[in-house]
Amino acid sequence: MENLIVKVEHLYHRYATQWAIEDINFEIEENGVIGLLGSNGAGKSTTMNIICGVLKQTRGKVYINGIDTLKNPVAARKYIGFLPQKPPLYPDLTVDEYLRFCAEIHWMERKKINAAVGETEERCGITHMKDRLLRNLSGGYQQRVGIAQAILHDPKFVVLDEPTNGLDPNQILEVRQLIREIAEDRTVMLSTHILSEVQATCSTIKMIEHGRVVFSGSVEEFDNYIEPNTLYAVFDLPPLPDELLMIAGIKKVEMVGGHGVRLWYDGERDTIKQVIRESMVRGWEMTEIRSEKSSMEAVFAKLSGK
């Protein structure tokens, strides 16, 4: 357990009579970005708030760097940086004043605060804004300040709840890059229901649906959760659909443009080989064939039971 940054064991939480999460179990040990994925209301925020010490679980255990969060909550929180969906900013403070205030909340040594604030402002690209009031910052810069307060005390584990929510496309790209940089020397958990966010930023995924973990693995494993069932082929002299349907294993044919063909097939490699052989024998002059991956949306829909 001492090598794990986060360990969650048999986690349950109930609001009144409704169970929000049931028997959540996972471990996190590597640097990088972990995507906590799920539909709205799936149990992501409940799980995240319990891990960060904002909410006390009904049952189960959470360990941060080997520390039981129920037995030693203050010690555990020293290793955690947390950015809620709405950054906890004080609009009448300047960026500098706010970060110094956050440093004191985290019980940082006074002699280390100046250097920590300066380094964090530089890392988050807000040094030139340090004397501006928070209320006068754009949404993108407010989000950067929110991330800055989450990493100011140099935590091992940073949790970001919907960090690009409400940002314009340029701001989203900037914040994604910042998250990747932060994850180079610590672990970041990114909570989102936006699949493009996961694809662009995360290395591994933990998906929660209906209060339970339904997937845990790499982004590549997530992509391949559903076996691909279509082929895309290009022919210089494309055959008729009926000719392709005569090949064993081909279930449906769709012509794409002048030379492309999408083939629904049985998933067998022998079927692909047979398409190639038929093209050579019949002179269709195939120039390309590839198996098409299932979209992240299709995997998400299957895992969420929709």
C-alpha cells in the first residue's frame, strides 16, 4: 500500500435512501492523468469528494499515500490538491493575495510561501496577472488560478473537477497543456463526462456508472472495449455491393464516395484475408483496407447501458 498514491476499498455512500455509489474499488500508483469518466449523476462527484475529504463516506476506506483519510484526515489532505468545478476564488483579492492566503490554509511554512507562490504563478502562466483582482480576470485565467491553488503546496495527488468547463476553445487547449505539464511529476485525476477531454489529456480511465466502476484501464483498452465490426476499403475498380456480399462473413456493404467501401463483417481475420484474395482474383485493385475502431461514444454508451 505504501507505493500507492490512492487506494479505494469497498466505498459506499448514501444520500437519504438513495445509494450514490456502491462498492467502488480502485488503486492509483503512477504519474500521469487519470480520467474519472461517467454520465451526469453517475457518482463521479461523490467519489471525488470523498477522496478529497469534502464528504464522509457511509462505508469503506480511502488511503492517500498510505494514510487512512478517516483516521488521519489532516495528514492525508496534505498530499491532495483539489479544484472543484467552480474555482473557490475570492473576487476582491489579487492573484498574489489569494495564493498567499491559500498557502496559509495549507499550513505551509512561512519561509517557503514566497518562493512557492512565485514558482506556481510562473508554472500556471499567471505571473503577469499577480496584481490583478480575481474578479477582473477572464474565465480562462480564473481557471488557471484555481489550478494554481490546487498545486501550490506541492501535493502528490491533484483532483480537477471539469477543469475546462465553460472555457472557449483556445482556453481549453491552454488548460489541457497545463494539466499535462503538471502531471509530469505528480498524479492528476480529471473528472469529466466529455469524451474528447479524456482522449486529449488522459492516459488511463476509470469509468463510474450507476454508482459502480464499470471500466478501469488504459485509453487504448477503452477504445478496444468493443471489438471493431467494420472494415474500410478503397478500390481503383470498386466491385458492386452484391459481389462483396457473396464473401462469407460480410453482412452489409455501404459505398463511400467513388472508390471507398465500408463493410460490416463478423470480426474474423479470415474474412479480411478473403476480401483481399477476392480483390486480387477479380481485379478490383484494392489500394487500402483497415479495421475501423469503435468510437469512444459507442464504448461509453455500451458501458453506461444506453
